[in-house]
Amino acid sequence: MKEKKNERCLRSCLLLGLAILLVGCGVSTEGTSVLQMPAESGSRTASGENTESEAADADTMMEGNPVETTVILTHTMPESSELHRAALYFKDTLEDISGGSMTVDIYADDSLGNIDDVNYFMNDTIDMRFGTGPVQAIPRIAYFPLIQDISIECMWEAMQPGTPIWELTSQQAEDAGALFLGVFPATPRLLTSNQPITSVDDMKELKLRTFSNTIEAQIWQAFGMETTALPIRQVSLALKEGVVDAEENPISVIEAYRFYENQKYVIRTDHRYYMDAVWMSQNFFRSLPEEQQNWILEAVNQMLDQYDVDHSIEYEQQVQTELEEKGVEFLDFPDSEKQKMRELVGPVIEEYFGKKAMTELWDAFVESVDHVY
């Protein structure tokens, strides 16, 4: 796969009346490590602040007997998911690097409860999380494909350390009490249905499950679909009983939750991308001795190098083959119909998030692509 990385590129992009052509975007999967975070060692006080004496005590302890530390890591996916396998890779790597002095307790499938991605670092009960995170940038960037034609590879590259988008995301994370440590490759959200969908007109009057009644529902309603908001764990039963006819998710979710058992078709609409990122509590990270901070960063780097774009593509191809063997049919949505989708929902997205906000985010994205290439 890696010898073909230069064949993938960013397509021509146009947003909010701004015509920008980005060409020659050969994708490199090298050099995707996270930034080196500032080492602010020490233990947390009652207010969550570090003191110089505590930092010195922590470093002294490291020089003698290693400090034993447990990292509480959560994510929303089942244990059968690829995201959970990445979490296990991180766990094994960190525990190996630290000689066993650091351990990772993984809580998959929101087994600690349905944690709000906006607030979960504020109460210091969770140390680390894989997910969209407590920021606005990443979820909004995911909607760019519904405005213009952007390749997954270039979107992922634009999110790498040192780019304007990285800096913007990092600042938003810090404002929410978190540290942004890296991002997994973007993956397309796919539309699944009990009937073939090859045009926007085919969507009309179909009942679609959404995870909210906000912008998600407004997008699909613009295509003439009826929407019902349901928690992820209720989707399989809803599909089976005909409460909804269709749903949309990354292929990893379709596999992990076995939606394919009640869906005949998977349609590659390329309507939206999904990105999981790596987040850590500021208070927790800064309470650690510098050596442990470095171990965490190294383990994150190794995990992201392992679960890179090439791995993601190979995994998706493998899952598609497995689903096809189970009788699922994959359909490519025509480019002309994708353009119709953009024409219908571009204004909806601009209105929901604000034209000025989306323009500023787009400008940062374009600067990020220029930075990489």
C-alpha cells in the first residue's frame, strides 16, 4: 500500500465562494508523531495545580523506585472494534516501555457511563479518551465533504502536528481541560439500507436513524428522508423491526454492532468523514513525572504509526470483503449525485454552524494543507 501513497491527492476545493485549487498532494505516512508536550511535572493539588516542590518530589521518586501509575482510558466502541484493538496496542506499548510501572485500564463501549465528550475531563475522573473530543474543530471539519470534494488522506494529513488546524484544535482542547495528542485516520461514514440507493431521489421518504435531532437530522431531511434519533445500542433492533430503514456510520461501527445483519446494501455516499482522536486530561498529564509523560507520548506515537492511513485502508477493504461474503452489496454513489447532495445541504451546514465560523475553519484547513505539502 505505501508505494501507492503518492497516487492519493487532495481534490479541487471550493468553499463559501472561495475558489482554491490544491494539487500535487502526495500523501506521506511518515513523520506523523504527536508533538512533544511541555513537561510540567508534579502532582495535583486540591485545585488541580502543580507545585515546584511536588514536581521535585516526583522526580526524586522516579530516580529511586518507579512511581506506579494507572491510566484510565475510555472509548465508545465495543471490544470487538478496531478502535479497541488500538487501545490494547497503546496499553501493551505503554506498559512495556514503562517496565510495568504504568498500567492502562480500558473501559470500552462507554462502560463507565455515557460520557459527554465536551465535559468529561473537567471532573478529573477520566485520564484519557479516544473519540471526537471536547472541541468544535474536528466534528465540523468532518462536514467538509458535504460542502466540497476532499480526499480522506489530505484531511488526515492536514491534522498532523504543527499545522494551523492542529494548533486550533490544541487550543480548544486546552480550554476544555484536555491535551490533544494525535488523530487516527479519517474514515468515511457509509449509508446502509434495505433497498438500493443510487441517487438522491432514492432517499426520499426512507426512515433513517440519526444519533441526534440537530444538524444530523437536518442534513438527511434535506434529502427528503424521515429521521428518528436513537441511541447506538437500539439501532440493530430498530432495523430488524422496521422502525427505521437505514442508518449511517463508519464501516468499523457497521461491523462492530453487526448492522449488516439487517441491512442489504452499503452505499458509499462519501457524505461525511469521521475521525477519532487521542485526548488526555491536562491535570493528569501534568501531575506525572517527566519520564512518565515521555513514555505516554512515545506509546501514543507508536500506536498512531501502527494505525496509520495504510492500515486503515487495508482494514476497511478486509471488512468489506467479509461483509460481501455475508451477502452485503456495496454500491458506489455517482459523483453527480454527490454533487447534488452538496448543493442541497451546503447552505444547511453554513446556516447551522455560521458562515463566518465555517469560513475561518476552512481557511485554517487550507493553510494546513499548504503547510504539509
